[in-house]
Amino acid sequence: MTFKTLSRIGVLFVLTTSGLSASAINAQELSEPAPLVQRNRAQLTLEGAELILKGSKLKATAMGKKVNIAIVDDGGHPLSFARMNEARPASAYTALAKAISAATTRTATGPVKGPDGEPDILLNLSLQNAARETGGHFTTLYGGLPIVVDGQVIGAVGVGGSPAGEDDAAIAKAGIEAFMNKLK
């Protein structure tokens, strides 16, 4: 058998095990095509990002924390950033990694839990090492939260610099709440 024949057999196997037959595929091809452009999609603007930044800075100040705050769009691309006076410079990278991770995974950052419900230290270290190899765009540290509007992730906030990650998450949450209150 040639590689081409094996490929066709593999495709038919996948299709038949997934419940699709060749006739169903031909019927799908004949049906109305899917739209080529998605319209009316919510998108975070620079003004929205700056409002989140302001709300986060106000919360950090009220808590007595000096942090770095990064806001990214839904693809993890930076929109706004601030390093508060006296915040640790190295935490700027952490804040951005938290924001990117929350945006691209569509979930809050934090330790991955094992089967017992407790953080799995070895798994988390392995994930952090893998993240380092991919440019640091994934983290298991607390402080990254997605921004969700109408059920759609439109961006994320990452905060870094507090001694406790839970404080970073609270500061990020305050920024998102300020944004959501203004959006209403």
C-alpha cells in the first residue's frame, strides 16, 4: 500500500469512528456554507483597558501594594501596562505572563490541582518549566483573570508584585469590576 492509500484509510477510519460517513460529508459540502466573517464581536478597546488599569491601581493603593499591572486583548497582545512606583521590576514580566495566560487559556491563572484537590507541586513545576521553553506565556501563579463580556473572553488582566498571589488576583478583580460597572 502507498502512503496515499494509507492516508485515505486513516481518514475514513476517523470519519466512521466519529459517526460521519462519506455520504454525510458530501451532504455537508452541499449545504449552505458557513459564514466567512464573524461580525458583532465584542472587543476590548484601549479606553476599556485604561479603565481597568485605573481600577486596579486604586485597589492596589488601598491595599498598600506596589504592583505591575498588564492588560491584554483576547489573543494575549498587550493593550496597557503600568508599573507602580517602587514595584519590583522583575514582576513586570510576571504580570504580562499572567495576563497572556489568562487570555489564551480563557481561565484564571493559579496552581493546577491534583486528583486530591490540592496543588500538584511537581506538575506545576513541570508546567512552569514548559512555559519557560515557550517564552513564558503560561503560568500557574495567581493574579491573571480573563475579562468576560456577554460570555466571550475579550482580554485579561495580570497583576504581579504582591507577596501573596491572592492579593494580585484581588487587584485584577477590582480592575475588572470597575470596567464592568462602567459598561452597565
